[in-house]
Amino acid sequence: MLAVVLVVELGVLGTINPVFLNYQNLLFSTSDFVPVIIAAIGLTLVIMTGGIDISGVSVMGLSSIVLGLSFVAGAPIGFAVLIALGTGTAAGAFNGTVVARTDINPLVVTLAMLFFYSGVAAGLPTLLDVLGFKAYGAGGFEAYQYEGITGLPDSFIWLGNGMIGPVPMPLVLTILITIAASWLMLFTRFGRFLKLIGVNKDAAIYSGVPVGRTLVRVYAINGFTAAVAGLVLTAYFTSARSDLGSEALLNIITAVVLGGSSIYGGQGSVLGTFLAGLVLGYLRQGLLALGITSNIIPIIVGGLLISSVGFKILSGYLNEKRANQRAYSRERLTVNKSEG
């Protein structure tokens, strides 16, 4: 269904604006929105368990500024990338630990961490100066508190602006993550654990599923994908900033829900999230090309989210009604046979 929607969407937008259907334009424009898809893939795995993590957008900014500060502190860019990815993974694992070891709703936990990680990202330069660390070739880290860190090496910038053949590197990276996450969900015991926990957490515990350990791992994976998305944004904009990704939350959640994941857990599709991300991304690009202002686009995206949830509720109601009718028909048939 999403593939059909994507084709129809591209056809309609291309009919209105033929330039939009240029294959180079379609490929290059993905660099503007694939970080949303990367972050949404990690969130899909979390939602499979019946949980949620809305702190990913703050982790994106935190990983970006950690990369920049590590680099200006003198770390090689490869090591700075590892530090940033490790920070995002650790942030996600901490969320998972709190969710697994307490009865606090995951939404409440990750809402608190959303503000916490955002605050850490904004105040990290000042904190490093207070602790006595020195920036390489600069007077102090505080100079980078409100300005982006530029001058990152070309080897890293290639991650957001490079090409592999005709395909942009961000899209290649997104496809690889989609394949890896799909394999993890469909062909591993870990993926089956995610679904079991989402369907019935208590039954999963009694079945011997290591629920606590699985939750920590899946939230850590979500933190990792958010960090990857933050680094891709950093490379794309050639600047490390603490506020990167701060406006992506609505698009991330919409991609997950529109992609077929149930907010109650136990049901989800990484491929669906990928396709939904393309639908949303190209919709935004097409609307901008038609002259619709960016202030109106969130209203349209929000309407899609509401429509998607409403469609799921209506489909569930109709499926239940049809199942009841079939059960009633079978019961009547059995009664008639016994009477005959």
C-alpha cells in the first residue's frame, strides 16, 4: 500500500511540476530527509516492544556536538565519530535501563531525557571549560556554545555529501541500516523477543524471555540510530550543532505509525517505516516546490498522523466485526446441523 501511495504521490507531483520527476532530483533530495528515516527505524524497534522513546531528537544534537567538541579537542575524526556513536548508544541504553527497572511509563521517562540530553548538549562546551579541558588551537570550548563547529575534514563531510555511483551516500547508509534492522527483526531471536514483549510482556517473562536485557538493548539501538542520524546531519550541513534534529520528532513518529507499527506494540515493519519516510520526505519536497510555506507542512503531516491512527482504529473495528459475524455464522451452521 505504501509503495502504491509513493508511486501515486510522485506521479501527481510530477504532473504538476515535471522537473520534480527528474531522477537526479529524486535521488539528491533524499539527503534532506533520510536522517529522519534512520532515526525512525530505531524507534520502530522500540515501539515493537510497546514502548516509545522521544528523546532521539535530543540525542541527534548531543551526538553532533560531541563529535565537534571531540574533534576540536584534538581527537582524530574517526575516533570522534566513535565517541559520538558511543554517547548516543549509552544515552539510549540508559533510557532502556530506567524503563526496564521501573514501572514508569516510557513516554514519561524519555520526555524527561529529551530535555536532559538537550540541556547537556547546549551546556557541554561550558562544562568542559569549567572542568579545565582545552580546545585544540582555541581559547576554550565555550566559544562553540552558540555557534556551529565547522572545519570538519572532507573525509567526514563525504558521509553527508558524497556519492557512491549516482546514489548519495546518506541514502546508501539508510538502505544499509534498513536491511540490517529488517534482518534483526525478522530472522533473529532478538527480533522475536521484541514482538513477544509487545504482545504480552508478562507472558514473555513467563516464557523465559530476558525482558530487561532486551529492553536495554533495543533502546541502545535506538540511541545508536539517532546518533547516526545526527552525524549524517552534521556532515550534510558541514557543521556540528547541539540543536540538529530538534524539529524532527513529528516526522519521525509519523513515519513509524504510517509505516504500519502499532503504538500498542507487537506489530511493526522496518520496510514500512522506510517507505513511509520516503512518502513523507517527497511530500514535503513536493509541497515546497509548489510554493507551500514550511509553516503549513506540519499541519499536513499532523493530519496524516491523525488519519493513519484513525484508519488503524477503523480497520481493527471492521476486522473484529467481520470475525464476530463469521463466528456467529459458523455457530448457526453447527446448530442447524445438530437440529437437522
